[in-house]
Amino acid sequence: MIYSVIVDISVSEIDRIFDYKGEGYQVGSRVLVNFGNRKTEGYIIEEKLTTTCPPEKLKEIICCLDDFPVISPSLIELGSFMREQYHLRWVDVLRLFIPAEMRKNRVKELFKNQATLTDDNIDNILASLKSSAHKQRDLVTFLYKNGATLTEKLNAQFGNSALQSLVKKGFVTLSPVAVRRKPYSQLQVDNQQERTLMPAQQIAVDAILSSNGGKFLLHGVTGSGKTEVYLTVIERLVKQGKSCIMLVPEISLTPNMLRQLRQRFGDTVALLHSGLSTGERFDEWLRLKRGEAKIAIGARSAVFAPLSNIGAIIIDEEHDSSYISDFNPRYNTIEVAKYRANQSGACLVLGSATPSLGSFYDATHGKLQLLSMPDRINKRPLPTVEIVDMAMETRLGNRSIFSNTLKERLDETLKAGNQAMLFLNRRGYSSFLMCTKCGYVAKCTDCDVSLTVHREDNQLKCHYCGKHFYMLDQCPSCKEHSFKQGRIGTQQVVDLLSHMYPDVKVLRMDADTTSTKESHGKILQAFGNQEAQILVGTQMIAKGHDFPKVTLVGVLDGDQSLHHEDYLATERTFQLITQVAGRSGRDVVPGKVVLQTYTPTHYCLQYASRQDYNGFYKREISLRQASQFPPFAEIIRILYQGESEQECIDQLTVHFADLCNLKAECEDAFFYLDKMRCPLKRAEKKFRFQILLKVAPHQVDTLLPQIFFICDNKTKSGVQIFVERNPQNLS
Ligand code: ADP
Ligand code: ZN
């Protein structure tokens, strides 16, 4: 038999299929093969009877590396789709489908010894033991009562020698068992109370379950009970023997969703995300692969969960930009999920209080079925939003980041024993350090990014590449000792609060406080248990969380993302503010929101303050149409990165000429074509340039292969080229 193998080496020159011969292998297996003059891993993606490879050159597969095929045929098919759609290398796609450390066998199942009694009749054993051998007798009794037990536990309880003696005497045998490394094993799981669905929830559930592979947009305001819809759908499908995938946008949201899933489904739930330990990730993956777990939950990569017979793929907070991968391999999770759902006739449910404009447009044009839940559970009111004009505050002499209104509301909230969340999408202490004399701004040596001041370890940090630098006490340029700091970050907000409210406990949640594995869960649990009254955080706190005691949300800088040049800026800001406002007043006490801004009349903030999605949608979609932006055009960006500026320019110039020719051939398909430096000019020592194209949506499928073909012409080996379709980040 001939097998088509993709070798596990990620360079463009090797991105093709190599044929090997062998007998009895299965498609999807990870195998060891001779490649060049070394041995390397590879994946079988096809078996066939003939090959064009001359017989004397055809090598034999050395062996299979696992006792099961690691990639299913349907995932191979998905891989082939992604490869064409996103212009990816085979191997980069295949690597998405298995735990990273499985390659090169860096992770295995964990086996531990367990002890079992050899005789069911405990009296026989006890009669043969001396009455003075207390520990041995206790151990035997323990095993009799508890059944097979891990030796490490027995050794801790009864000492090593007791167990060894019993083994020697033949009363106990030891055998290896696989032990599961379970993520978030400490997560509090309460008893799940039975719930009757509200009418709107029932309608949504019925529509989804009766659809037989339908595609839905569940548009429900914050607190409308979308989660309950997801859980009910999953429950029904799992009862029918199907499996489900549930995606949440960020790792910070997984503990919360995981808790709810475990409450209802116990160990049939497996968690997949990059924040787990190697062993945990592998074990969770294996449980899904073996069918021991039927429900996969995680961030975007969980869309590749090794499940068969999928009944539903649910994407919560579908508008979130994290669903679009912006590094290699670049892909759009929602498109991937659609393909996977089609493969297995599964339903696709996209849920959000603030759907992406594209999804809502699809829903109004019949590509998605719209399900609306316009009310909060029990008709609880949406929070009332007060917009505070910060320019006015300054004029009135208040230069603090807290407006007087926000201070008043905070006082009231704390006095009433309720909780508040303060949102500021800027971590660190302050956003830059500038010399007051010469205007020098501290920048990263590798990136075109100003450094953020961090007070906790008194360092300057690059938020792009993570590099740390010593704090400056003297300007390197003019030797002056006086500095001005940039805009306030979350660290400083916590500092200020501790002076304003010395007795109030404040928690902070941002990338700096959540670098360890389970820290998200711990902070959220502490806040949920009311160990603190105020939670300060970045966009990590904006979505999904449901804290009944939170009655006040403060948006400290409502303008932060609004004035980017990016066409997505208004949509993003609307989503973020609506989402974060939605954390307030989710229980009996009505919620309040204070939205601080320098542009109080901006339509985006006005609609967000009324949480009027439909109003915002109408206005924004007509702007997009008039200016030819998605969904009325597809944006394609070709990104060039390299350490040599000239090489980048040379490479770009070659492609640009070809693209101009292409444009001349089909003028009406192109709305725009130009080349430029990226807004972020340099990152991680590499210069960055881009070609931007806007093309007609109905032409994109014919144009893309031609664009890919042009970009395959690589003349400069030191330049990385990436083609991105509708990138979420144009920096
Ligand atoms: P969303 O995801 O839409 O923001 P959630 O799913 O978090 O909303 O639900 C909001 C609140 O309403 C939660 O506290 C949830 O427990 C509660 N809830 C949801 N469905 C019901 C129901 N059918 N009956 C009573 N309470 C419900
Ligand atoms: Zn940097």
C-alpha cells in the first residue's frame, strides 16, 4: 500500500505530500519516516494503490507512533479546506489537531501503581498476619473497604514498609493504572437547581433542536439567559448520543462556563486550552478522542476537538476578535466551525448580546437564522447608563480619572454592601514615560512601541513583545531627571482606590495578574465570594461574567478604542461598552453604569448607553455600505515582515506589480489596492509593510487563488509573507 505523508517540518519548501510504502497503517496516524538523511515524524493523510514516485526511491514507513490514528478523516478533510481557504502549510494545519507536546512524544498518559487485595476474603489475610502488625492489618482493612488504591496514597497513610511486606507475602498486588490530570480540579461546583426555561429560551431551544443542522444567531441582551439555552441544547444532544463543542472567547471565561458545564454534565466535559499544563491538556484531549468525554469547552482551538458525531457547535460571544487567529496559522474560527458543522450535520449556534456586524448582516439576509431574546430574565431592567463628560469635569477642576458622579456612585454602592466593577482597557501603571525637557519617549528596542510603566516591579515593559527594561531616572537623550507619565493603567487605578477607600478590598484582573495557570479562576472566585468589593480590570472582565452583587460598572475611558483609524473601531467600542455595562444589575437590585468620555455625543456611545443594538446596527451598516467596508467588501492584507527593511520593500514591490496587473484584468472586482508601512512599523526586530486590497465579496473566491499564487513568488528568503482575509487587527 502507498501512503501520502506530511512530514512534520514547517518550511514552505517541504510543504507537499511525500509518498511512502508500508502495510496495515491507518489514515490519520502519526508515523516515523526517513526523510532526507534523518528520521522524522509525519502524518498519513491518504492511502492509495499507486504512486508516481520511482520504486527505487520509495521508502518504507518505519513505524506508527501511537496505538490509534491521532487525526480523524473528517479533520483531515477540514485541514484540506483550511489549507486552501487560508493558504496554510499542511503541517501547520495538522499540528492544530493534536496536543502540541504529543509531537516528539513529549507527553504520555500518566501511569501510577495501584494496590489490590489478592483475596476477597479479608479474614483469611488477617488470620495470616501477626496481631502486632498493626499497620499491615489497617492497610488490608482499608483496601477491603475502599477497593484498589494508589500506592502513593497508601504509603502516605501507612508507611512504605507495610505495603512492601504485604506485597512480598502475596496478599497485595500492584498494577499500573492511568491517572487523569484534571484541570481546575479545585473548582467549586454547587448543586444545580432545576430550571424551567423562560418562553424566549424555550423558543430558541426548540428552533435549534428541531432544525437538523441549522445555523443560528442567538441575539440576546446581557442577562437574557443565553447560557441556559446552550446548556439545554447540549443536554438534549448528549442524551441522543451526540457530542458538542462549546467555545468561549477567552481563557478568563472558561472557569465560569466550565463550572456550569461540570455542574450539569460532570466528567463528560473536557477542557481544552493553552493555559493548561501539558499533562492536563493531553489527558483532556485523549478523553475526547476516546469518547470518554463528549463535551469540549475551550477557547478557539477547541473547535478542533477530536470528537465524532458532533450535534452542535456553540460559539459564545461570537463577535469577539479572538475567534480570528492573527498569527500563523491564521484562520477564522466561525468559518471553520461552519465547515465542521456541515460535515457532521451539526447545528451551529452563534450567541452574543452584540453580534458582529457581519453576523447580523448574515442573519438579515437568511444566511443565519435569527433568534432574539430582547429581555433580561424575569424582565429585570437593563442598567441605566450615565454619560459623564470628562472635558466638563476638567473644566470644573477635577483632574482625577474618577469623575464626581463615579465617586458618588461608588460611595453609594459600597455603603449598600454591593460590588462594583471598574473597566479600563490599559494594563500597567501608566502608558508611557516622557522626558519633560526634550520630549524623549522610552521605546522598545525591538518594536515601534512606547514602553509601559510597571510599578510593582518598577520596570518598563513592552506590551507587544513582553521585553522588560530598567526604569529610567535620567533621560538618555538630554540627561534631564524629570519625567511625565502617560495615561493611567489598571495598576494605578488600584493604587488610587486604596487611598480613596483604605478599608475596601480591591482585586485586579488583567494580563499581569493572570499569568499563572489558574489565576483567572481564583480572582473570579474570590470576587464571586465577595472577598473584595471592587474588581478593576481590562477587557477580561467585560464579558460573560455573572456576579449578582455587582450593581455598578464604571467605564473609566470610554474613548479608548473609539478613535482608532481602523474601520472596526466603532463596532468594537460599542460591543465593549454594551458588554461591560451588562455586568451590572444582574440580580434584584437594578444596575447602574457610569460611562466617562470626552466625546459624550458620539453616536456609538449614545447607542451603547441605551444598549440599543438595532439602532447602532442600522447606522453602522449604512456607513459600511457607503464606504465599502465589510460585509460589503472583503479586506485582504498581505503582510511583509523582515529584519532588512530593503528586502521587505523589494519583495513587496514584486508582488504589488503583479497585483496591479491582476487589477487591470478585472477592474470591477477591486475597490482598492495600495501599499504602505504598517501602522506598527517594527515589531520584534522586524520591519513591517503591507499591501491592502478591498475586493467585491462575490469575486473573492475567484480572486483569492490568484492572489495566493502571486504571493507564492518569494524572491527574498528573509521576508515572511502572510495573507490575511478580513483581519481583525490592522496594526
Ligand atoms: P447571558 O449569558 O445571556 O448574559 P446568563 O445565561 O448569564 O445570561 O443568565 C443571566 C442570569 O439569569 C443568570 O444568573 C442565570 O442563572 C439566570 N437564568 C437563566 N435562565 C433562567 C431561567 N430559566 N430561570 C431563572 N433564572 C435563569
Ligand atoms: Zn517590544
